[in-house]
Amino acid sequence: MKPRILVQFGLALVLALGAAGAANAADKIKAVASFSILGDMVKQVGGDRVEVTTLVGPDGDAHVYEPTPADARNLAASNILFVNGLGFEGWMDRLQTSSGFGGKTVVASTGVTPRRMMEDEGGKAEEIADPHAWQSLANGKIYVTNIRDGLIAVDPDGKADYEANAAAYLDAIAKEEAAVKDALGSLPEARRKIITTHDAFGYFGGAYGLDVIAPEGVSTESEASAKDVARIIRQIKAEHVPAVFIENVTDHRLLDQIARETGAKIGGTLYTDALSRPDGPAATYLDMFRHNVGALTAALSS
């Protein structure tokens, strides 16, 4: 084969491979997830068949998020939208309307038994559902099955892949769940009390035997009153609560004040409503549990 023919052949091969790569990218299911924890779950189940765009990224606060024009464009071009539900994304209806989204919406928390709680809105107490259901790994399994079924509905040809990915992921979650129960179950009963910034660990505490106290409500938009802070300070002193924990999505100054006034130590940072950046300690849903449990056990066992 002459050199010129070789060059032409090589160029044709490169162009063909590039076209195939572009076609593969175009063929992927386009999914949008409302926040980083849910986005990671969708990636685990979707695998190579799904291109996932996450609206509220690492260390982002979905309670107070303001969607952007780029979010509307991404949603308009997607096949499927995954949301947490339970009132978590108060801005989502506006975004769906403005984007003209016509695809399938999957509420990942469907089937979860909601934890009920009182929220103070403008001086008026109101019972609401706690949206932080992913903080129980048992609920995480429900999220995974809903994600799997949603992807199969929009991409039946990928059914075998989605089922296999989900089965492997569910197995990993079950193993992590056993490890979490073992680690936290070994803590002395008297030390299973913590303070966090906002009330995001209700499901976690209920599932793994921790008493969690939060000066703020279920949303980071809520602000603790001076009366609430004084009550919590008295409770910490009376019950000898050993540690307070900062959350990655909230302002830590209130907890700093509580720690100073009570002598409780800062136990570290917990990841609640968002993952860390990829190079951080909580880059995936399961990494988040490993990090949080490690921080809790280190602070509460000493």
C-alpha cells in the first residue's frame, strides 16, 4: 500500500471512530438529577447507557437553590428527570414549567415511609414530611429500585443492564448497611447523642440508634431562635451531649457558639444534603456514609 493511500486510510479510520463515538454519546439516555446524592445513584444504576446532569452539585444546598437558564436548557433536552420529592426541591415545579420539559419524572422517594416532624414557619408550627430519606440506607435501596424502573421505562432495550447494575449496587448498599449498624451499635448507649446544624439526620438516627438534636428545622432556610438555642444549650449540659457536628451545606457559626458555651467538642464535618467534590471524602453516596460513620464513631467513642 502506498504512503498516500495509508494516510487516507488512517484518516478515514479516525473519522469513522470519531463518528461512532459521537453516535454513542448521542444514543445515551439523557437524565437530569436534582442534587448530587441522587445524581450519583442514577450514575450507578444507569452506567454507560445514561448521561447524567446534576442540577445542585457537590457541597450545594438544594433547600435554597436558584435554577439557572442552563438548568432549564439541560432539562428541556433530557429524557428523564429524577427528583427526591417529599418537598425537598421547592423550586422544581417552576423549573419544569419554564423548561417545557416533556419527559418522564421519577420521584425517587416513592414508597418510603415519611418521617413526620414539626416545622416553624413564620411563628406557626406546621407538620411536614422530612425529605432527607436517603440518610437511611434501607430507604436508599428504595431509591435504587425506583431509579432502575424509571430508566427501564424510558429505555426498555437497556433493561438487562439496568437490572444488573441495580442488583450490584443494592448488594453494595446492603453490605454498607451492615457495617454501619456494627460500627454505631458498638457505641455506649450514653454517648449516642449528637448536635447537627439542621434537622437532616432524623432517618439516620432512627435507623441506627442515635439521638440527634438540631437547632434549626428541616430546611437550611430555617433559623433557630434565641429561645431554641438556649434550650439546646441547657439540654446539652443536662444530658452531657459529647459532640456537635458541622454540615457541609450550612453555616457553622451557630454550632461554634453552642460548642463554646457547653464544652461539647466539634466532632468534624458531616455530609447531609450534598456530596463532596470528587477529590473529597464523600464523593459518592456510599463514601458519604463511610465518612459520616467514621466521624461519628471517632468523636463519640472517645
